[in-house]
Amino acid sequence: MAPNVSPSRSPSTPDFTASPSSQVGLEAEADNHRDDDSAIFDDGSVASSTTSISSSIMKHREENGRTYHSYKEGQYLYPNDEEYGPLTMAMSILKQRQGPFSFSVLQSTNKIQVLGIDLSPSQPTFLPPNVNFEIDDIEEPWTYSQKFDLIHARMVTGALADVPKFFDQAFENTAPGGYIELSDITVPICCDDGTMKDDSAMLRWILLLLEASSRVGRDLNVSATYKAQLERVGYTGIVEKIYVWPMNRWPKDPKFKELGIWTCENMIGGVAGLSMALLTRVLGWSVEEVEAYLVNVRKEIKDTKIHSYWNIRTVYGRKPLDS
């Protein structure tokens, strides 16, 4: 059973939260300019399965020059190749900048066993002995032999076709007194001062992706329902926090500026991967049309005159002991 702990934040960890009902109120830096800084991150990462998996699963499906999962092919709309980095970098930002509740729980536990689930065999090659990964589909019936003290899901927006079923199964498989936590992006892109216009290429882009995801029943804005879903199935002590990720280095505050640099690098490298399947499979665009359209999107992502940001939602709750 998970220990009864309160979510905590290290004094050295900056707080990037904002009330869901209030404006961010960030001050933009005076020397607004279009930021063409080069990448600041080392992209030398390795990923492969640590278990024996059939060759058919290991061989990714290729489409439009990208690779996608072959197990349940076509179900998940985003690529798994090394060129697509948003998920990996987003996980790093979540851990380093937000200090999600799950990390507090895990750090307070002496003995834990961790199980990771993914459709793609894209797990790290070097793992601690208490960590295991399985190629599986969380939308299938959960047949685990025991209940979990903590269920954690990050950046699964656009991946779930039956959201209520996911939360039903999660609650059923949470041990009494155990926890669930979800961290995910909320769309559309936000701006409080009018610097992102209604005809913004960046805004139109995310609204196109939202439309396409809705057509295939995998809504990109599903994180807005997480709190209500936790309440519906029976979790208690539910806490919801909204974190602000500036689109680039436009904020004057050095902490938010650094976060914006991370976010910009993340988006510039991953905008094609986020877009390709939704715009080609669902909306019928050609690869050339997608690439041409994304030119202005990338320009606006880097433009520090546009004071845009993402809202990142983290929600957690506890299953009652008597459940």
C-alpha cells in the first residue's frame, strides 16, 4: 500500500502553477525578437526493448518517412522514431520543473516495483532491477495479478478512445489507499495580451489538430475531463494544478524564460510528428502540404513577440481505504 504522504515541493523547485481561472500575468522581456537560438540539448538517447519481443512488434511501421508502433498499428497517432522528441522532453520537463506528486510518493518508498506500459518497444536499455516494461494496450481489459499503489499517466492526450473505461479500470486496479496521477497538456494554445492574433498560424494549427483528433474519437483536449472522471469513479482528496509552459523565451522572469527555451526546443523538433498522421490520415493532406503549412507555425513558435503558452494539467487523487 502506498504511504500516507502529502505532496511536497523542494524549496529549490520553482513553482510554475497558475490558477485555472486566472490569467498568467507573466511580464514579457523588453527586447522582443525572433529567437533563432540553436538547440541546447544533447539528443543522444537510446531506446529499445529490454524483454524478448517478437520481430513483428519490434519492426516499426513506416509511413510518410516516419515510424509508428506496429502492435495495434494505426491506433496511436504519433511517431516513435528518434526524430520525434516531444514526449521524451516533455517527461523531463515534468520531472525537473513541476515535481509531480508521484515523485514524492516514490521517493518516500524504500521498496517499490515499477511496471511501464507502452504500445511501442521504445524503452531505455539500462534499467534498475525493480523496473519492467511491457508492450501492451491500456485500452484492453487490465488483467494484472495485483492492484497498484500508484497509477501514473503522462501525456496520453489523443491516445484514449474510451476515456471513462480507462478511469473505470484504473480505479478497479488501484489498491485501497493507493493513488492515481495524470499530467497532460491542455489545448488550445493560450495568450493573455492579444499578441497571438485570431489568424495566427500557430493557433490555427492546434485547432486543426483538435478537429482531426475529435473526428477519430481521440480528443486532444481530454485532460479537461480528468478531474471529473476521478470524482465519478470514486477517488477522493482530488487536487488539480495548472502549470504554465511559455512557448518560447518571451517571459522576463528567468525561471519561466528557461522553461520557455525548453518548450520551444521541444515544439520545433516535434511539430511535424504531432501533425503528420492527423493531417494526412484524417484530413487528407499530402506530406508536402503539411510541411509547407508548418513553416509559418515554426516561425510563430519561435517568435518572442507572441506571448503564448501551454497549460499543463496535473490531477491526482486517492482511492478510499474502504473501497
